[in-house]
Amino acid sequence: MKHVPVLIAGGGPVGMTLARTLAQFGVRCLLVERNVSTTRHPKMDITNGRSMELFRRLGVADKLRAVAVAEENNFDVSWITSLTGRELHRFKYPSVVEKRAEILRKNDGTQPREPAMRVSQVVIEPVLQAAIVGHPLVEARWGVAFEGFVQDETGVTCTLRVAETGATEQVRCDYLAGCDSGSSVVRDGLGIGLEGKSKVAHRYMIHFKSDSRGLLQAFGVAWHYQTALGTLIAQDDVNTWTLQTRPPAGVDPAAIDPGPLLDKWAGRGFTRNILVANPWFTHLLLAERYQEGRVFLAGDAAHQYIPTGGYGMNTGIGDAVDLGWKLAAAVKGYGSANLLASYEKERRPVGLRNRLASERHTGVRIKIADLYERERDPDALARGIAALGNAENESWGIEFGYRYDGVEGDPATYVPTTAPGARLPSTFLRDGSALYDRLGPWFTLLCFGEADPSPIIDASPAPLEIVIVDDPSLAAIYEAKLVLVRPDTHVAWRGNACTDGDAVWAKVLQ
């Protein structure tokens, strides 16, 4: 029977990110995906700044940006009466180019290393696929369904089925990761339930091509055009668009003609080529557990959100990197079973926090829809929308401020800190290089001032990079003379001195 250290069920962005993470740490894996190709459905349309920081660490950020929306284009969100009516209010957000300039200008730890990226999942998946297919440590197989598993004390035996032939095979692995969507076979096999609300709302998605930019960009380039009836997403600002709207009441979803829905939302007919159209339900769900024994859940298998806030895939990317370095540490012999158990302790509270945030943002959308219903004066409607705000695209505390020490910060505001469990603040050094780019692939010890790092260096059981930061203007941001950083750029430990390196590493890895 074939054996691999890690088997990944599911080849979406989360599963592929996990495979890339494991390969980065020198660990072999097998990834299987029941579909024969990457997705045709857009699903998500923004990769947030935190995910882009993690993708940069994995060496794929530039390749992803190459297929994304032009970096000069804005991230604006515009509320309108219709495309043939008027623009009511526009929430303005900088382009990637403008955000990069802001990041360099505000070198105070409050900024991300990478700006967010506007991109459709349709085009992000092939890039991630190319990053793992052919990698010597990754066996990636599309058209292979994950059928089930049995685990014991020493490993997991998995059953796979080849879609084309129906042939089944068994593979033995040390650890199994279920990244296999909201209808997860792995989660069902563990008997893990979902908490929260299912089928919160019924939606209809229409993904299409059109060169009718005179209509579809009636008020200029914008990432989203929104009305009470739905959201038009500009997937590339050229000719690819997605409308998320509501299915007509009392109509069989299978019988819906998407054309009239598009015309109604836009305000008139226009030329287009519909690529994909289907009904779907939004959910606000969280798995009761993320782990049982040697089996773990990540991405949609662990949490499902309404898209408001863009937390679905982005939360999953955080799952994949956290789980990936811990599995690698276990396979390499650096970490204990307690380290693996910390995956659920760290990521499930983030999953819950993001589910609650998505629900809050949806509540704002509902209030705006109510305004459309009862406010006949467009100017008053515009003022009402402006007053309700757009927290779903401004919750920097949710995006960058999540911590693994149980401390809940302001969802709207990111406050840099090196408290253990927090994301390491990003800054640029005197020579112009980014501190994040100086971090090693495994652990990194940042040294500020005169503190002696030798106890931590001498006791290190895992690869460790030493970075001496000789810049007094940055020292205050990092709050301690010694800061130990994990592979996922969260802080593992900090202090002004260390007398017992073994105790530090025991806390970090055991």
C-alpha cells in the first residue's frame, strides 16, 4: 500500500495552499480532487492583504498578481439606483499601486507587507495548481475522489476512487487534512457537526463576459456596483463580470432564465455571453471541532460564511498555513502532539470571530436594503448609506489583528503588537528591505539592542534564522529585545532576556 506523510482531500485554494506549505518545509504529500479541473465558478473575488503576506512567504504572490486585476485599478464599492440610474454613494479604496506607496510612507507597523488583490477564484486556482503540479514533494491528482478513511493510533488508511475508471485504491498516511468543501466527506466521516445557521439566504449567481463597459462601468471603474437587488462584481475591469442577486420568488431555480435577471438588475438589456449561472445558499456555519486524532479540517470543511467581508477563502488560507507548518514540524520531529492540537485551539476562535463578523456585515446590507425600500429621496438614501458605512471592507482588526492568545481586539482597527500569538508587525529596515523578507522559512529570532540570544539559539530543535535589527526607530514597535517568530509570522515568544532556552522552545513546540 502506498504511504505518504500527509494526504490532502480537496484541491481548492485551501488544499493547494496546504500542499505548497508542506512542500516548502520539505514534507511529501498527496492531494486528491474529485473534479477533473480547477473551478469554473468565481466564488471569491478578493485575496486580502494577510493572505497575500502568506502567499509571498510561499513564493507565489507575484504569479498571482500577474493574473489579477490591473494594479492601477481601485477597490471602490459603489451603491447605485441602477446602471441606468444614478450613483448614490461611493466608498473609495486605493489601488495596489497607491497602497504600496502608503505602506512605504507609514513605516510604523500598522501596515501590511502586501496590499490586497482583486482576483477571481477562476484564475487564482490555475496559478496555485501550477505551483504544486510537478513539485517533487507533491503528488497532485485531479479527477480522484476521496471516498472515506479509517484511522488508528499510527496512521490513517484512505480510500480513493478514480473518476474516469471507477477504480478504487487505498493509501496510507500519517495525517489526513480535509479541505474538501462545505459538504466535506472527511468531516462527515469524523461525525463532526456544524454550529450556526444554514441556508441563511437564497442567491443566484450569473458569471458572464461582456464588452458593454459603457453600461457596466456607467459611473467609472469600481470593484463592486451594489443595489438592494444584488452586487455586480467587476472580475477584471475589462470583460468578465459576476452578478450575485436573488432568484425570483416562486420560480423553480432550475427553470430560471438568467438573462432577464441581468437585464432587470442593469436597467436595460445588453450584449453578453453567460458562462455559468446557478442558484446557491449562503451559510453561517462552524465545525464543532477541527481535529480528531490524526485527521484535521480546514477551509470550507471547517467554516462557511456569507461572502460579505470576503472571509471564506481568506480564513481558509490562514488555516492551511497554520496547519501546514505544524504538520511539517510533527513529521520532521520538531513538534509534539500538543503542537498539532494547538491548530484547533488557534484557528477555531478565528473561524468563529470571522463568522460573527460576516453576520454583522450582512446586517448592514439588510439595513441598506430597507433604506432602498422606504426612502424615496435619493439624496437621503445616499446619506443613509454613507452613515451605515462599509465595515465589511474596512475591518483591519479582523484581517490583521487576530491573535492566538485569546485576546479580542477591535474588529475595525489593527494595533501592532508582538504579544505572543499576534501577527508580527511589518516594517521596512534602514536599507530599504522588508523585515518580513528577512524572516527564515522556519523560525526567526529578531534581536534588538544588547540582549544575548545564545540560550535560544543553543536550545533550538528546529531551523532558526537570526535577524539583528539595528534601527532604534523600529525597536519600540517590537516591544522587546528578543522576538521569536513562527513560520506563519505569528509571534511565538518575546522577552528582554532569556536564561532558559529549553523552556522557551518547550512552550513553543510542545
